[in-house]
Amino acid sequence: MSKYSLKGEDFPRFLPNKLPSPVLMKIEETVHYLPPYPEAETEWIYNSPLGTGSYRFETDSGHRLFFVMLFHQFHCLRRIENAFNTAPIDDKEWWHLEHCYHLLRQTTLCEADMTLEEGDFVKRNFTERPFGAVHVCRDWDWLYDEIGYNYLHWRRYMRNNNLTAPEFLSSRECKMTLDDLPTFEHDIM
């Protein structure tokens, strides 16, 4: 971290790329994550890491908070999914949905997946052919581990310094506790 002061605009633009080799993922139709099924909310929450995607860097004066874009995107997908089940939607929520729509549109353009899809996907019978193209994707398991580790490190810092803040734990079962954190120095840069 010594190459960044973490003041103003002097901060890393990305978490360090420790992602393993790419993985293949076949796009498929699914009953998961869809409203109005009662399991949908739990399935969406399960995609949230500890701390909901926040990441804190230690500074000389404390910590500086960031959010990882992947989890901002998941948040937006959850907000849109929630809008299907919420009526009426107030002005504040419309603003939030507009923000999410534009964020997802722009990040989709940024990622620009160049995978070719066969034929006219609109005419495909999704019951008979539930699978689409195979994509080359990032294996993001490391990212969930890193975000969870960072959040637990932050919680330990808060406990040791008698600080309080709202809990941002997801409903995912957490197998680690603050006491499980290793005592070695964790260098992400």
C-alpha cells in the first residue's frame, strides 16, 4: 500500500488481481432468483459477501472505505428484482432504480462480452434448450474470500478500538469469527 497515500484521488482503482485462471460458464435458464418465489430473496442475499462488498484500506488516520463494483452490480440487480414485487414505487426508489439501470447498462458496455450466441435467442424455446453459449469468465471465489477476510479484519479493528457501526453481514453462513483471523500481516498490494 505504500505507493498510495489513500488521500483524495490517490488510491488503487482495482483490487489486486489475484484471480485464478478463467473458468467456463454455460449460460442457462433457471428458476432461481426470480420473483415472486419466496426463495428468491434468500438466493440474492446469498450472493452478498460479508460486509456486502465493502473493502477498507488502513490509513494513518484510520480506514478508507470502498465498494467492489461486482457487489454494487448485484445490489442493483436485487433492487430491480425487488421492484417487481413492490407497488407502488415512490420517487426515492425510482431514482435508485434509474441509477441502477444506468450503472448496469454502462458496466455491461465496459465488460463487452464478445461471446457469440447461436441464432436468434428470442425465438429459442427455453424449455427445450435451456442452455446458451459457453462464456469464459473470471473465477471470483478469491474475491469473496478477500472481501470476507477484509470485513472480519475491520470488525476486529472495531472491537479492539471499542468502535460501533451497523452490522453488514449477509445471511450467508459465516464459518469464520473474528478470533479465527490469522495474526500474520495480510498484504494485498
